[in-house]
Amino acid sequence: MPPAPASPRRRLEGRVPADPARPLVAWLVNYEIPFTPENATRMAQAAVEKYGTPSNALNTLPMQWCSHPSANTGIGCGGGEARLDLSQVAMTLTDPAWQAARIRFVRDSQAVRPER
């Protein structure tokens, strides 16, 4: 029996501050297929066709795409912006802005104000 087709996995988190109209936000989406050399080659070809030259063009493991790549060739994307990573047969889209917002929200909600 052939393996079941792969489907994306999503990581959801509560929006902060809370918004009843849109309570959840996706901060990570992952898609992975079984490893074979052919699958890895096909994933890389499909990603380059769809997204263009990787932001870390000289490096191929992982390939990265982002809006504001480093000016240093081959470095790729910084840690503070959304990016797409392809490592062989696993593609991951992450947006650290939502994690940072949650951390800020928790930090700010725990702040103590001195009494007068």
C-alpha cells in the first residue's frame, strides 16, 4: 500500500492581545515528505521555481527565503523576520514576530507598578 500523501502541519497560538474575531494565529507551518534523494531534488527544484533564488544563495542546506536577507552573501535570513526554510524534504515557514508578541505581552502583564 502506498504511503498517505503528506499534509502541512500548523502550529497555532492565541493572538495577543486577544481578538475574539481572530483568536488564533499560525506562527509555524511545516510540510515534509519521505526522504529519498529524488524527493530532495524535486523539493529543491519546486521551491526555486516557486520562490526564486534562495536568500542564502550560495548555501543549499538549508535553503532560505525571506524579505530582507543579510547583505553578507550566503548568510541568509536574520532571526527576527518571517522566513521559509527548505532542508532536503522538509519545508518550514516560521514567523517569530508572533512569538515575540506573546513574550512581550506576558512580560508587560507581569510588570509591577509601585503603589503610591
